[in-house]
Amino acid sequence: VAEQQGRRPKAVSDMREVFDDRAVDTVSIATPNHWHALAAIWAMQAGKDVYVEKPVSHNVWEGRQIVEAARKYNRIVQTGTQCRSNLGEPIQYVHDGKLGKIKLARGLCYKPRRSIGDVQSPQPVPDSVDYDLWIGPAEKLPLMRERLHYDWHWVWNTGNGDVGNQGIHQMDIARWALNVDHLSPRVLSVGGRLGYTDDGETPNTQFVCHDYDVAPLIFEVRGLDTDAYKGAKIGVIIEGEHGTMVIDSYTHAAVFDHDNKQVVEFRHSSSHHANFINAVRSRKPSDLTADIIEGHLSSALCHCGNISHLVGSDQSPDAIREALKSDNEAMETYERMAEHLAANKVDLKKTPLTLGAVLKMDPKTERFIGNDKANALLSRNYRKPFVVPAKV
């Protein structure tokens, strides 16, 4: 591309130089998760329109701050949930009632993740990296893993696990299918990091239940070897009274009746970035297929599931079954998870799962009800001068 343009792109080490450049109109943010919110807000304050990859935030509070900044500065802000530009037709099929009453929306991330290594001492940061800038808003901790890059997903200081990595796509589609525009009133997680011991902190096996009034939203992560579920590994399954929709990629969906006969199929692919540029030109946030409010809400569902996990405790299989016994969907999901782990030679009596706390949420304030420990995890302590502003 550089050869075709006849010039090489300018490269800088500090993103603030880009934000200060009056020749720049739009910014695409593809940093580790802990930088997304502050980078987006800085860019908007400098008058830029923003495309920010998923998840848009590292925690719930800062996601809402991005939305506030977008509205205050009248900026066009697209969330990098590409499925929103590709799956409009099948989701409209659901919204039109053709599946009947929705019983359950289930997201899947069946994506094997191998051990990231188990170091015994701090590792050297690559010479090419300004570690202070790289860490930015996060806590400046020693590098306690083999790879600085990518494996930041699996430590809480900078990442959100696969719920917030791959799962944000499927969580977003599931919420879109349910047609809800707020956080769930109740969330529960069951999960753990099992099958190996390494430097990762986030679960590699997990499910999160969001109890929406219209229907439950369940999201599953399987990081060990696994088969597909109802034809999908990374996808969404929407169960309705007239049949089931299986979304098995970013561009494909099919509906099956109760005899498993295919009723209709959808295929569509379009450019999410082109949609962003069109909205930049029109100056209408409504032209975006994934306006920042959608990114905030779906990212926050991921964060809330992780908070349930973080304030939970390790429990025996019997204790988990007892806790889930009144929730048929959660119990069925747990039993399949337990079978999956047994197939991967994980003994849950020796390495137990974490039963997350049942957290009740006030969707209007986006705060948990009666749980100070969980509310403390809705934000973080920011490292000066890399502070997400309370007033954007």
C-alpha cells in the first residue's frame, strides 16, 4: 500500500501526537483493551471521529464515559463489532417475530487457547517498547509472562479474558437479537482457568448468565479442545418457539424447525469501516450500524460477567449444582461444561470451578445493588497522567 501511495505512513510512538495533528480527521484505535477508553476520549476531545475496536472499554464506568464524550463533542464513534454490518437481515427476522417468542439467546466462544507459559521471575520488556506508554492507564507491574503482546488478554490489569476478547462479538449479537438496550438486571458466572497452570489469570472455561426479562442471555467460553454445539463453535444460537437460528460466522445464519430441517438461510458481507466513513460524511450517528452506545452496553455485559467471577469463590460440583438447581438453562449449561472438562481430564474435585456471585444491577445507574465489592470493580484506579476523566 505504501508503494502504491508513493509515500510511507508517518509513525509516532505517542498517540497524542496524532490527536494534535490537524491533518487527521479520524482515528482507528487498535490497542490493548486498557487503552481503548482513554484513547477514544482524547481523540474526541481533539475533534476526531473514532473507530474503536472491541471491547470499547476495560471496565463498565469508562465505557459510559466514551458514550458521554461522543455526545458532548458531537463525534461519530463506531464500535468494531463487525457483525452489526453483516447480520442485519437475520436479526430483523427475529425482531419480526418469525421465530416466535424467544426462549434463549446463547453465545459461544469454543476456541482452544494453549498455555501461555509459567515464568518464575519478571521478564525483559522488548527494547522496541516504551513500557510506560504501553502500560498507560493500567497499573505498572513487572512483566510476568513470556510474551508482552497478545497474552495481555489473559491478565486482569490489561485484558478481559475471552469473554471480553472474542466473546464481545457474540454477546453483542445475542443482546441485539433480544432487542434490549440496557444492562441485565441479574448476572452470574461459573468458570475457571483449568487444564494447565500458567501465567494467565482470566478463565479459559466459563459461562455467564444474564437474566433479561424477555429471555435469558447465556455466553459460553471453552478454551480447551471441544466439539461444536448445534453446528457452531464461535457463534450465536437463538432458540424460539417456532425454531432455532444458528449464526455460525460473522456473515452466515440459518433457521431450523423443530425437526432440524433448514427453513431459511442468510449470507451477507459488507464493510464495517465503510459504514463508519459514510457516517463521518453524513454526520449522523444513526447511520452507524454499531454506534458507541451499542459497544458500551455489550462490552459492559462482558465486564459484569467477569465481576461476578472475581467476587465469587471456588466451589465443589455439588455446591454449584445446588446453587443452579432453580435455573434450568444454567444447569444444562453447567452439565455440558462439566462433561467437556472431564473429556479434557480435568477433575473438578481437585481443581474446582469458581461459582460467581449473583449480582443484581440497576440498569439506569449501571451499578450493582447491595454489593460494594462488585461496585468497586466497575472502574479502576488510573495511573497519572493517563486518567480517564470523570467529566469528559
